[in-house]
Amino acid sequence: MPAAKPNCFKAYDIRGRVPDELNPELAYRVGFATARFLSARTFCVGHDCRLSSRELADHTIRGIRDAGCDVLDIGQCGTEMIYWTCDRRGLDGGIMVTASHNPMDYNGMKLVREGARPISGDSGLDEIGATVAGDETFTMAGPRGDLTTDDVQTAFVDDLIGMVDSDRLPALTIVANGGNGCAGPVVEAFAARLPGQWIHLHAEPDGSFPNGIPNPLLPENRAATSDAVRTHGADLGLAWDGDFDRCFFFDANGDFVEGYYLVGLLARAALRTEPGGRIVHDPRLVWNTVEVVTAAGGAPLMNKTGHAFMKERMRADDAVYGGEMSAHHYFRDFAYCDSGMLPWLYVLQEMAASGQSLSQLVGAMQAAYPASGEINRRLADADAALSRIEARYVAGADRVDRTDGLSCEFAEWRFNLRKSNTEPLLRLNVESRGDVDLMRARTAELLAEIDA
């Protein structure tokens, strides 16, 4: 196992402060080391709209080319456009320069190999990191790779629209909040091809993020979308994070719809076209997903949280769909990768087929399994808090699972408590069987113990 790697190398990707943890020199070394690790001949590179991203992408490209690999530069884009380009064009790998929803002074990289397969800690990222951290001076061993540029947006939009029955999508009023990330121009391209009225908020990419870091998972970042839905009498609200690999939903009342219930909705939609299919889900909130998938004739498969783990399991079991409550949604027809554009296209298709609103589609799920939503705690000693929870709850639980963190299941409620793989946080999720008051009481009880 490689002993040393830069601090910015995490479990799934590269992420750190600019310039002390991630800078152009390190980006060059990442590009060179990755291309050499994969023995790659063709690579694609893209970047988000952060102020440091273009420079980091340029140095990454230079490193890849100096390793003798040809580079396709697709410019500013969303992470899934790197996945799409790598897969659809049969390239040997790709690098997306992005820090998604991290603070202003951060940036990062997401790496994939052929078929848009993720490169994570246990599949090469640690080895690449050790090479990057070493004292080797990278020199060209042969001819320098060629550089071409291409705007893939039109082909990307065409392909995804072709994955739904676009002629039957409903003519709705939709609020679309790009968050000044990369989503805005791409959503506008979709909207030009689809029916209905679109109200675009913060659609202009702006790396200074004048309206705050785009992360709708945080409750304080939802007001603009909620308010716009109510003001315009919209049927649906949509919002994305900075690199738009996650999409968040608001119903016609402007209320945020937890990603947990979207997993159930999208799983049911997938099983309608593939009866008996396998559905992969994370262990944080599970009861609704298991019930919906089982009722639809599918096979629910619980798996460790994290995009690399989810994609690996989906490929291994040929799952048609995978979903995490954090709004990562994975599709077999999209190279088993996560997309922030396909979920809302499929939800529109479900609304058209059923004649129901979003709140009607998820209302029964919300009532049957009320959930706390993910609650984060930044603690000096997360392990001690986990130990306190384990000592108090494990002995009395009907079922204990350690697929990812600690899950304890009781007759009428359950919880999952886990340490984040990417941030110094402890994350709590609680759900009950149809009892909101019980869910809230148990959540408060757990938080008191965690904070003790």
C-alpha cells in the first residue's frame, strides 16, 4: 500500500485548499501520473467555473500531454459530461477539475478510467498520490500528446433527451436554480428543447458565487428556489450543486423534497421498464426504498455510501438504477454513473405518465416513512460519540448493521450514524414507520447523546 500521498488526496477524489494543498504544479503531476498509471493514449479534461479551475485544468492537460497522451479539452462543464464523454467516445480516462460544493478557497479533481469507471483510493488513486508526492522529475519519454478542443454540450443534451419520451413530457412551469455553478447554460439548452415555462435563477456561472456556494443540501441554501416556486406558482423547483452531479427537488408548494423519496420514485420508474431489475441503495435511510422496490418486483441491494462503491456494486450486479439520499442518482444507461440531469427528466416523465404532481408521487412515501434528513455534527472526537451511541442502543436493537457506520433497527424506528468519508463530520439519519413525533423524539435523543 502506498505510504505517502498529498493531503488533498481523499477516499474518492482530490480536494484541498488552493494554493497550499492544490496548485498548478501539483495538478501537472496529477495529470502526468494518472496518464502513466493508466498507460492512456486518449484522455478528456473539463473544469467547473471556480476561479482557479481553468488554470488547474491547463496544467493538468500539460501533464497528461507530456506523458504522451492525447487530450480532448471540453472546457467548462459538469462532472457528468466528463463521464459521458469518456464513455461515449471510448476514451482511456478523464479528469474533471471541480470542488463541487466546497468552500470558495477549495478546488479538486475527479478521476475516471475507461468506461468512466472511478479511480478511488482502492483502485489507483492512492498509488497516483504516492507518485505525485514522490521526488521524481517527470520527463517526456516519447512524443508529446496532441490537444483538441470540443464543445460537447449539444450532443450531451441530445443524448439525454433521447433517453426519455420527450414528446410526452408535461408543459409545466419550472423554476431552475443553477446556483451560479455550471448547471445554468446546460439547463437552458434543455429548456429550449422542452415544453413549458422555465424560470431560470442564478443561471450565469460565476466562480465568485455571489449568491453563496451552490449546495442545496443545506437548508439555508433553499430559500431562493422555494420563494421563486411560490412567487411564480410553479409546478416544480429544481436546484443543482456546483458541478451539477446532484439535482434537488421542490414541490409546487415550494417545499424541499428529501432525496430519500426521490430514490424510491426513480427506482419505481426504472423497474417499470425493467421488471425484476436490481436497485442499489445506500444504508442511511432504507425502509421506503426496500418497500417500493419489493412492491414493484425488483431486488433491493444495500451498499456502502459513496460514488465509487455504488458504481462498483451496480456494475457487479448489473443494476438498472442506484440511488443515495444525498441526491446522487446512478443509471446503467449512463455508464453506471451519477447524473444531475437525468433525474429531473425521469421525474417529468413520471409526472406525465401518472398525471400526478411531485407531491402526489412522493406523498405516500413521506407519510409512511418520515425521516429526519441528514444532520451533521462537527466534533472534536467523533469516535467517542460513536462509542456512546453504540453503548446505549446496540444491545436493545432488533437488528444491527455495519455496512457503513452504525445502523440500528427497532420495531418502529431506525437510525444510521456514520463518519463522513470526505469531511470531518458525523452524519445522522433517523426514520420511523409513519410516526413523525417518534422520529423527531428519537432524533433529539440521539443528538443529545452525540453532543454530550
